[in-house]
Amino acid sequence: MKLYDPGGERGSAMSYAALLEKIEIMRSTLRWATRIERPDIEKLLRQANTLRDEVMGLSHKERFVQAIGTERRVEMPAEPVAELSTGERRQALLARSFVFEGTFGDNPKLLDALEIAEKAAPTDLPVLVDGESGTGKELMAKVIHANGSRVDKPYISVNCGAIPDNLLESELFGHKRGAFTGADKDRKGKFESAHKGTIFLDEIGELPLTGQVKLLRVLQSHEIQRVGSDETISVDARIVAATNKNLRKLIEQGTFREDLFYRLSVIHVTLPPLRERADEIPLLIAYYGDESAEALKRRPVALSPRLREFLLRYTYPGNIRELRNIMYRISCLAGETADLAHLPEDIRPATQGAAVAQEAVAASTSMAEAKRLASDEAERSCLERGLQEVGGTVAELARRWDMNRSHLQILLKKHGLHSKDFRKH
């Protein structure tokens, strides 16, 4: 069976992706063949599997960039190409009028994802975006939509994990009046609403097997049927799916269809977690600090040195979404200056700033500096504990400690502490 002719005209940058889709169609067809002997079917399936794995093993750069120049490299010696820096790669995207949709940063893995999105966006090929929760998968879907030919058409988002099983078909494909109890009028489904545009299927790994079968049918036929209707409706929707799960493991466990996986992942984009983009954390802190201040109609909150140190070192299991939520919380709860006390309790250091202080002391370049840092931390912890005990009443704390109130105010100012932040609401 001849699948393609490598000696023909130079293929497009998407030739490998098209080949993958043809392979999966062939595999699906062979699975259900009735006029071929089983040993022949198994042999062809093995061949298809081998070819598929070889193509999937190619890097994204090889698949979408080097594919264009393959014939040229055969005909003439390769010329050395200077490696672009991350900043130059981002500038190159800007120069090509790439729409970033709020994504920023120079992380190489993020730029890899954006460059793949740039090449995939003008096509109608399905895209699968994976990555940990909070890495910006829906934002990447919007990037693909914004840079494609369907930008002026609908963008419809569906959270597959939030739809009850009994309403799944109605939600995706719509229903006719009287199809079930409560269906008092005809209703369009998400696919019909996304006609000519893009449909984003978030948390695709949560889709039950029955829903996967119906989705696969739509991908194959580009037609839907509303619940309660025999009429088929043609739909033309660009599909972008996303997951924070390992779909290959789900396939092994029998909870996700292999044929659907390969239908959805013709283009595969992986987003790096925030802990691999540490250089961008200061940018994100500043961005969400300003954004939250604007949303809450207040001045941006200053961060104490040890809070900033914590935010720069924290590993963010919730990724960018968690950092954004932290900045909004800080902007809401803090006065002019935010400190560790304004962090969520579940991530707040057990001893207010002790871990950060210990690291700072360990990094000290002299005994005098180490003593000063340790002394300052002990002084600050004592002030915080005292303010908490008196509910933020400075006069009461001065009385308890037998101190001059003005001297106590000087100490509080030195450490960026505000008595109102400790008042009980």
C-alpha cells in the first residue's frame, strides 16, 4: 500500500501531520475489516504502528520546519544557520505579526509551543495542548484561534469534565423540542455554535467513553445529529483539545480511545510548568500585581523583601493560575505593603519567614551580616506575634512591653508592618 511519494513535488510544512492522519484512518479501517485474513490485518497494523511511532518520534522542529527544506538539503550542501537567542525568537514572532493573546516570556519551551501554534494556526488540523493544571492551555487555544483564518468566527469553549453524562450529547450536539423532559424548545449544541470557528474541548481526558465515541464520529464525518432528531447537520469547526492528564496512560488503562487520541493530536503542543519558567516569575508578579490593583480599584501593593523572596522561590504546583490568585489575594487583604501573613495559610511558611531567613543567613558573606539578618528576623517575628496577640493595637502592645509607643512605631516602619493588617475583622 503506497501512502505517499517522497520523490514528488516538495510537500508543505504539514505533510507529516497529513501523513499521520492517513495512518490513523488506515488503522481504524483495518481494525474493522471483514474481508482480510486476521494475520494480514495484524501484520499491516504492526507496520502502521511502526511508521506512526517513527513520525511521532520526530521533534516538532523537524516535523514543521525542516520538512520544508528536506529536498533542498539533498540537492545542495547545508549552510550553517546561526542559533537564535530566545529574545530574538520572540522578536521574530512579533515581526511576523503573531498575536500572543497575553502570553509572554522567553522560556525556550514556551517559545517552542508558540512557534508550533504559529504554524498550526492557519490550518484546520486538530491540536492537542497538554500540560499541568494552570499552565495556560486555554490561553494557547485562544492564541491558535487568534492567529488562524477563523479569527473573526466564533470561539466556543467546553469544559468536558463539568458536563453530566446524561446531558453530554445535548450540550455538544443540541436537542429537538420534546427530546427529553425539560427540552421545551430546540437548542443548538456547542459544535453547531462553533460552525466555521473554533471549538475548545478542555479537560478532554474527563470525557466518558460514550462521549468519546460520539466525538470520534463527528471528527470523521463532520456531521452531528441533535438529540431527538434524525436530521444530520454539517459542521465545520476547528478543534483544539486540552488535558492535564497523560492520555497514553489512560489508553493503557482502557479509559481513553486510542483512535480518538490520534485524531486529536495531529498537532501536539506541550506547555512547560511555571517552575521551569522561573525567570518569568518577576514579570508575572508585576503583571498580576498591576492587573489585580486595577480590578480592585486601588494602588498596587508593595511586597516586603521576604514575601518577594518567597514568591520567587515557591514551586507553584498550581502554576500561573496559582500565582495570579495569590497576587489577587494579596491586593485584596494587604494594606500598603504585603508580607508573608497575607499568603494563603496552606502555603505560608510554618514559622513566618523562618525558611527564607535561614537561606539568607546561609548565603551571608560575613559573620556580621549573618548576625544582623538573624537579629532582624527575630525582631520582626516578635513584633508580628505581639501584634497578633493584641489584635493590631499598638498602644496595648507598647503597654505590655513597657516601651515608648513612638519607638515601637519606628520598629514597625523598619520592617514594613502595618497594625491594621493584624486587626481582627
